[in-house]
Amino acid sequence: MNLLKGRTARWMGFLAGAVCLASPGPLLAANAADQLYERTLMTAADGRCRLFAPAVGSALDAARAQARGATLRSGATQGQVEALESRARSKAASAGCKSKDLTTAADRVRGAFEAYATLQKMTYPGDVAIWQADRPVSATFPVWRLSQPSNFGPDRLIFGLAGRAKAVTAVATFADGAQPYAARVVMRDPARTQGPYIDARGGRSLSAKVAPRSASQVFNAETREQAALTLLPTGAKTGMGFRFPVATADALSLLDPREAVTIEFTFAGRDGGDVVRKAYVEVGDFAAGRAFLR
């Protein structure tokens, strides 16, 4: 793609206007690769030179993750994005920590992101669904930190990161009162695939954006319990909560924002076999929302 060529031929485009770096809304495709390069460069420089306070550094990293998702949505391949990020990190590694260019760029980034770093809520719209991020100042009860709702048939789900530990959690309520005894998250395994499986004929259906089982990895829930009222879908009075391993969030962060993952709930069937109900969650800007919480 032309968008991904020639990034190493210049220092940083935001020296003329760093405010665009802090835009929390969707990125224009023409600017996404530029912003990914610049944000990756400055994130890498911060890691080496300690340029920013932790809050500003976290805000910058969240914006970098959002730009990465926008670049993939614009049509870039995973390989092209990784090559762009590698060039940005190489450029950062060659810059002196006290060089005038880097100092000037850091001052502009700092000014652009200081206000962004104090935000308590962010909304990350995807192609189909939305991630809502929340950084409550204090909470004496479990709340969603990063969440996406989903309806599957008459049943409802909220999936994301919950509580102080930001644990990967699925809370579901079932219209017929059924109680699943297990749950699992099924997603594409990047080690066994070359990219997302997206069936264009499926339109906006998330079920058309998941990998086949043979190309997927599975994360089984570690705990099962009645969900706290503060985590239930709107209007629900009861629901089941399942907590998944931390590795689930790490794996989800590596996926393409255009694809989806499957949440499977397993019930005991009347004939002794199992019955499975499936919900789907869009990957979207999960990585950006997770970085925002940090």
C-alpha cells in the first residue's frame, strides 16, 4: 500500500500539529498509517528515554493501538503493519534522547495528551459493535472497565474486563432461565493462520468474521458464579458470570479489529449430551481500550 511507504524518510509529521495525535474518534484511512508510525515511534522513544509521565505514556500507547486498528481497517495487511512498526522503532532507537528533534516532538506530544490522559471514559466504535472503557476513580463494587454487549437470540451477554483486577469476564442472562455449567472463548490462532477469516457475504454478521475451529484456540473459563448486579445487562435481575485466564486478553489484543470471537456456553442436555449456545463479540479496538485502562 502507498500509505505504508516512505515513513522512514522523515522525522515526525506531527511537529506541525500534534493535536491530531490525541483525536479519540475514528481515524481517517489516509492518516491512519501516518499516525501509527508516529505514535509507535514516540512510544518506543518513551520506553528508552523516559520522556513522559506514566499517565501520558499510557494515553499515547492507547492512541497507538487505536491507530493500529484503523490502519488494518484501511486495508493494510498484518505484515505491512508490522513492517511499519519495525521502521518506527528503528527510527526511535537511532534518535538521541536529548536531541532537539526528539525533545521538541516530546513537548508537543505531552501537550496533546495531557488532557486525554485525564479522561475517565472512552468509546471505541467498531464496524459492528462498540467497546466502552471506564476508569472509575473509586468503586466499592465490581464494575465493567472495558465492555461490549451482545444479544444472541433471546439471551444477552456483556463481555470484557471487569473489577479492579480487570479480569476477562463474560456475564450472560438467559431468557428461559437455563444455567450453563461451562463457558469458553474461541478465537483465531495467529500462530496457525496468516490473517483473519472474514466472509464478505456475511455483511455485518459477526458469525461471518470468525475462524474455523481447526484454526482456532480455546480459553476455558476458570470460575463460574452468580454475577454481581452491577455487571448484569440492563434490566436483568440475575445472570451467570464466568472469568477467563489473563492470556485470553493477551490473545484478543493480537487479533485483527475486523474479526470476531465466539463465546460458547455449555448446558447439560435432556438426553445426556451437551447443548451449546453461541454469542459473538467484535475484536474492534479491544487493544486500544485495554491500553486506555492502563
